[in-house]
Amino acid sequence: MELALPDMARELIDGPHTAILATPNRDGHPQTSVIFVKRSGDTVVFSTIRGRLKTRNMERDPRVSLLVLAHPGRYVEIRGRVDITDDPEKTLLHQMYERHMNGATPPPEPGAERVIVRVHPEKIYFWPPVAAERNSHA
């Protein structure tokens, strides 16, 4: 069941923080990637390239864990499933560069097939714990 993102999760995702994505490799071991994320309603979205290991992992097994970390020591972990759609115009990539790279232009990616990944939250964990939200989401 997809969950609504609580205020603390929204605040961290909307902030200038990077995220760590964990996907399961074919052999079951975790693979991690540092990514930029943003919110679209109650889903978390990011851009990546078709053919990369994380993308292949998510195409094979849509379960992911996403950790958004703020300093000092605040974080939200979102576990859920993804769906992947094409982004031929690289719209999300340009939005991410505007947001996280001070408006810089993304480098050329000849032949790269950009995709948009949407993480649909199924479990949400916080630190520090937020009593009312923790009890309704963990």
C-alpha cells in the first residue's frame, strides 16, 4: 500500500539534500548510488540512464530503499517500489540541475536514454523519531 509522505519527509526531500538509493543486484547483494531527488506529490522522483546498473536492477526487481540525509543526523528512509518511464527530452534532468547544481547545464550525453524513476512509498522511517508520524508509518 502506497503511503502519503509525512511533513518531515516532505521537508527533507524538498531540501538541498542528496539521497542514497539501494537496489538489489542479481545476486541479492545491495548496490547503492548517490542521487538527486525531488517530490511529485507523495512520490519521490529522480532521473537516471537506461542501461546503468541501478536501472537494470530496478527493471528486474522494483523494490528500493531511499535514504535522504540532512545534517546533523536527520534522515528519512523510504522503502517502496518504483515505476520507470522514458524522458526523451531530459526534462527531469534539467530540473535537477536547476535545483541542485545552481542552474548549470547538464553535460552532453550522446546516445543516453534518460528515464524518470518514481518511488512509491510503502514504509517510511525517520530519525529523530516523530512519535505521531512514526506510529502511523513504521
